[in-house]
Amino acid sequence: MNDTILSVLIFTALALAAIGAVKRIGLWRQGRADATSMSMGELIASLAKVPRRYGVDLHHVVARDRYMANTHVATGGGFVAAALLMVVVYGFGIDSAWLGVLLLLASGAMFGGALFVRRRRLDPPARLSRGPWMRLPKSLLVFSASLFVMSLSLVLPEGVGGMISGGILGLVLVAGIAWGLLEMIVGMTGGGSRITGPMKHAFAGALHLAFHRRPARFSTRDSAGIRDSALLPLDLTNPEAPLGVGKPSDFNWRQLLGFDACVQCGRCEAVCPAFAAGQPLNPKKLIQDMVVGMAGGSDTAYAGSPYPGDEPRRAPGQHGGGPQQAIVGASPHARPAAQTVASGPIQIKAAPGAAGEATDGDKLIHEFKVLVEPETLWACTTCRACVEECPMMIEHVDAIVDMRRHMTLEQGATPGKGVEVLDNLIATDNPGGFALEARLHWAADLDLPRIAELQAAREAARDPRPVEALLWLGDGAFDMRNQRTLRAFVQVLRAAGVDFAILGAEERDSGDVARRLGDEATFQSLATRNIATLSKYRFARIITCDPHSFHVLGREYAAFGGDYLVNHHTSYMNELLAAGRLSLDATRLATLGAVTWHDPCYLGRYNGEFEAPRSLLAALGLEVREMQRSGFRSRCCGGGGGAPVTDIPGKQRIPDMRMGDVRETGAEVVAVGCPQCTAMLEGVVAPAGEAEPQVLDLAELMARALVLEASTQGLAASTTQPTDAEVAA
């Protein structure tokens, strides 16, 4: 009798899950479709990739927390195996002692994992969401224990087995299994558009692995996945295409699927520099807000950390929306003209009376603000720490920039000095509004070769050689501090005998800041014109001291026909050193003391270059002390994503926190490889009574240690860096 009840229960749960899945898929389909539809063969092929993507790529991220990795394998793996065996044994009535043993092992593994889940939830870290997640350990334990005991009836003698599966005990066990099925299977998809259980992420997460917007992030049997971190371009030629994302339905359906995969673990929250600084951004809350907007409703049920800042205004229950409602209202930082673009409150009306009277229907039971406050989106530094840490491989930065695009292109609502920067880029092709010829004022004494003149001379001499390296100066060339870095790097290039040249006044801004601020039109204009300029010249590679230019030129210009070999100056110097083209005298740096390396976000997390800078520091014979947050977990300096010009206030500054990380190492020098990192970290004021570590670019360290040939000493003399005393004077 109880076996029959269990069989009916299983198929009922599966039917409810199927209904919920269809409803959930319907929510995702509200998003924009792909440019081309997917064939049945492609759909099946995508689903077939899930096991590998889960076992290799996703689990690689989960395994960074070994405790939770083992817990997840035991609990999740045990449940999947137990569920499949349940369908076979109890659903279809195919039982045997061997199947019983397997069911015991699966449910036992799940029970063991559930014990660790319960331990985790007794005193959960602040980053973990509470609410329905707090009941999950009970559901896991009751389900796995009930199934384990019920499965004993399959392996024990018939009389004993009948006593377990029959009568009152059997009904109790069936009730325990029913509780688990309700949570584990029905809760995977939700019974409707707004009702979702804690395990919803399992269903959405599996499909997100199959239909991820960036398939290149995943490994194959033949190759490893890549850091697919280039922003995807807007189609500015299609008048029907939305300019960014103004409402949830403007997102691509794959993005909506990704939002639903969020497990609310808070790993993104724990590494977000804006959240740590008390700025009004919590990437976990942002993703959950997108889920609310997709399904319709409010954030009242959210049980995690809110956005930092003005707690009454940002507390759960203050925001809501729907698929066709505006995500962001008018920004208080926007131009005055943009204030008229506010979407107004979202009015959710009470249900009409039984007779259909309009009495209550005309009254508001609540008046929500829009889903997200504008400053939440502008607080992001686009450092991708959240993306790097997300075990469900959600693309938070893509979503934020998509929403910024709408605010900038449709509303003109760029805050702070962002408007001035964008206006300068449009008028002068650089964010500072300088004449392009001024980019080289610092190098008047260096006689830097222009590639146009060099190529013309070679063509006249019938010399077909391309320039070995085109030095992209970047807009750091307008900054006096970064000019010291550029002079040092020129000294290194000349010491190595590199055949290099510059564009000179032909070089425009790469477009990085315009794109991150959401001005895709200005970015694409800069990109296409830079590509047209570069196409006139022959060079083997581009080198730059700016990780942002390095990323944009090497990763993002390819979508517009600009396919180049681009090196960051640290990796290029490492290459020159390995080739024996540089000689160093480490004793010249002996008085510097210990050094720590700050990984720039756009060099490390965006492009995976972590080793070259450390190899250079080792070659310089310096004592290197790693910060606790280094490598792929490096803390952002706060200079990316246009953050310095949008200037969203918080409780503290991000660069202050990063210099705190530096001081914890006791290092006297922090080595950097980015003009924005240099500017942000040098702008930190040390606490009273403490000496601030010196900030030096790796090019400056290399230049100090160079052993020069007699033939290059004259050239090097003109590029020698001023001493610290001279700079202070």
C-alpha cells in the first residue's frame, strides 16, 4: 500500500515539476531571442555538454571552498543518484537487492552531506541568504533519512522489510520523502511565476551551463576554457534593437536564465570592492532584483544582505517591478534634461471584488520604487571579481553595463564627471579634452619614432620589415605621474634594442571608459577609427603599459575587424628578459626593501596574466610578499569602470582598503602595472604615524636595474627617471 502511495507521490512530484519548469522557461522566454534560432540538434548538443561543464568548469570554482565542495558533491550527487533510483525502484516497481544497496549508498551520502549543510547553517556567514534556505538542512536530512530507512526494506529479509515499509512506520517514511520531494523537485522550478524554492538554482543552473551566453568560458576535451571577458557589442545599425537594457524583458533570454541560476551563496558579495567600501552595490542582491523583475513582484522576500548605505531606503520591501517595467528611474546625478525620463512608481493594485467592482481595484495596496537605484549600477568598478567567484558562472558585469547603456544612451543619465568625460571623448578623442598632439609633450627630448615616418622611410628603401612593436601610449600619457612610467619603459625598450614606434597624434583613446560608462556609440566610433588608422601600418604586435587599453585592443576590437597581437608591458619585458635581450643588476634595488605586487583587474582577472609580473620581480632579486587578496582574488584599486568619474560615495574608499592590504604585508614598495592603479594608490593618505609604501611601476623597477651597453648609455641618459628627492622638490 505504502509502495503504491510512494509511486503516485513520485510521479505527482515529477508532473508538478514539469509544470513549474514550463512556467519558469516561459519567464526566460520573455527576454530577447538570439539572432539565429537553435536547431534541435544544437539544443541536444548543448544539453550533452552539461555533465562536463558541471564536473570540470563549475566544480573548479566550487572547489575553492573545499568544505562546501565536498558537501555539495555528497549532497547534490547523492540526491541525483537517489532520485533516479527512486523512479526506477518505486516509480516503475523494479526492485532488487542490488538496487536497494545503491539506493542506500546514495541516500546515505546525501544524509552525510546534509549534516554538513546543517552545520553550516547553524551559524551561517553573513554573505549567505537566510529565509527559505534555513529550512533546507531539515528538508535534506528528513528526506535522506526517510529514504535510507525505507530502502532497508529492499535488502533486509522480507518479513523485516515489510515491517519497515508497511503500516504506520511506512506512512511516516512516505511523509518524510514527500516533504523532501516538495522541496527538492517541485522547489527546483517553482509552482508558478513567483513561487520558488531554494533548489530552483539546480534546475536553472543546469540549463545555464547548457545555454551559457559565453560558451568559450568552458573547457573541452581538447582545450581549456578561456577568459571570455570582452563586452558584447550593441547592434547600432538596427533601429529595432534596444539601446541597452531598460526593463527586464530587454535582457537576452540566456541572461534571464543565468539570473535564475543564482544560489544566493554570496561569494560575489564577499569579494565586491564596492560592497566592502559601503557603496550601494551588492551583486547578489542585484541578481535577485533581476529575478524579481523577470517574474514580477517585490523584493520583500529577499533574506540576504541589502545594498549598503541608506538602510531604510534600501531595505528589502522597498523595490519591485515586472518584465515590462523600468529597472532604473531617473538618476539624481543625471543632467537636468534627463530628470523628465523618470518612469514613476510601480503601481500594484488590489484584486477586484467578487462582483468585479472597481472599488478596491482603484486603490494601491503598495507603491514600489523601481527595481534598482541608479547609484547601485554606477558603483561597479567592472573588476569582474563577482564573475570570477560565482559558482553558477553568472555574468554580473555584462548585466550592469547593459543597464548603464540604457541610462547613458537613452536617458543621458551618466553621473558625476562622466558627462564631461564622454563629451571630451566625442569632441577631442580623449577623456581629458586635450589636443592629441599634447600626448607627446613629455617625450620632446626622446626622439620617439613615429610609425608613419618610419614606414615611409622603409618603403622608400624597399625595406619590407614591419615594425617589431607599436607602442600604444594610452591616455596615461597626459598624466605627469604616468609619464615617468612611459619614460622608464622606453628606456627598457631601447636597452633591449627593440625596433618600436608610436602613432603620435594619430592615436586616439581606446574607448575603454566610454564603453564601461555605457556609451557604446562613442566606443564603436573610436574603435572603428583606431582600426582604420592601424590598418595603414605594418607592425608585428602592439605593446602598452595600460591594462585597459591592452584588454580593449586585444579582446574587444576583434568584433569590429581589429585582430592584433597585443602585449602588456610586463609580459613583453618578461619575454625580452627570457630572450636574453636585457641585462639586470639586482644590487641596484637592494635598498628598496620588500615588495608586494598588486594585480590589475584588467590584466589578471580579465586576461589571466598573473605570472609575468612575478617572474620579473623574481629576476630583480626582490623579496616579494603576497597580499592575502592577490592573483585572481586581487582587490580592485577602484579605478576601473569609470568609477573615479562617477564617484559614488560610500563609507570608505576602495584604494584606501587596497593600501591597507599592502600595509598588512609590511612591504615598503607596492609594484603596479597600470596607470589607473598608480593614480588610485598614490592618492591614498597614510594613517597618522605610518609611512605609506612607495608605488612604483614594474617598468620603473626594471629601468633602475638595467645594465646598459655602451652604445645605449647615451640614449638611456635622456630617459633616466628623476629621483624621489627630485620629484618631491
